Amino acid sequence: GVGVGAFAAGVFHLMMHACFKALLFLCAGAVMHALHGELRMSHMGGLREKMPITTLDDALDQCEQGLATDLGVLTFDDGYADSATLAWPILRELEVPATFFLTTGLLDGTSLWFDRAATALRALRARPDVKSGAWPPALRELGSRASIEECLERLKTLSEAERREAIATLEDTAGTSGQRSPVHRDRLENLYESLRSY
């Protein structure tokens, strides 16, 4: 938000991120407590009996009434279409409730700048014929061996106009203009296996 001049949205995102990060650590502690200090993921199967998953609303209601003991709440805060097209069917099949947080300004299919840049950078990695001289000047000095994370960090330091131009150059060079980011199927397979053993 702040990088594109949307200061209110940036501060809102920062505060929401801080709150959810705090909840993440509280939830991790609750899981460790329910499992009597067990930290190995391979020994966390069967958690459903010890910590049933419920909806966020139900968990908050039970907390307000002082009834909450060990409850699990599954949330997705990415808001990508993959959550609805791939994760949701898995959750529905396994009858696992979840809460999805969406960035409604992106529901039209618009991709975030860092997703577009990462997609273009991945495509460029697969094309050794493209020399780093064809890259945007802001990334050229990093060289073609720089990681995607290093390139994204560099793009963050540019003004909005410079970043837009650099990403357009990346997309034109990579041939990815208008493409959507690839689905991380391995993550979804891990989600499926984790929830089945839960």
C-alpha cells in the first residue's frame, strides 16, 4: 500500500498483519498445549479429537461466553483465486470449516505487481537465451543469477512509475504479459494430506 501511495491502506494492512501474526503465535502455542508440548509435525496427526476445527465466528462466540477450550480455526489470508478453486473443494470434501480473507479490489483477476514480476522472472530463468542486458536497468546490475526475492526487493525500492516500467519490460522480455501466476499445486497437496491426517 505505502509503495503505491495508498498510505491508509498500507497502515491498515500493517495493523491487520500484526494482529494476525499475533494470533498465529497464540494458535501455535494452543496447538503445542493441546499436544502436551509435542513439536514434531509427524506426531501431530489426530489433532481433530483434541482440538476440533470450528468457524471463526463460533470460536469468537465461545470465547465471549467463556466456553472456549481447545478449538482450531483455519484461515486463509492470501485471497488468491486458488483458495476458491483448489483449496475450498478439498476443505468441503473433508468437511473442514475455514475462513477466507479476500482483497476485494483484486477479485476482477488483477494480479499484484510482485506476482506479475515473479511470474516473469521465473519464465526468464527458463530461457537461458535471454541475456541480462534485456532486463530492466534497475535489475540489470543484479545479474541473471540473482534470486527472485532479491529482484523483488530491488523493485520495492523503485518509485511506482519506475516499478511499473521495469515490470512491463520484464513481462515483455519473458513473454508473460497478461499471464496469471502459476498455481502452487505442491502446497495444496500438502494442505490436503495435512487435513486428511488431522
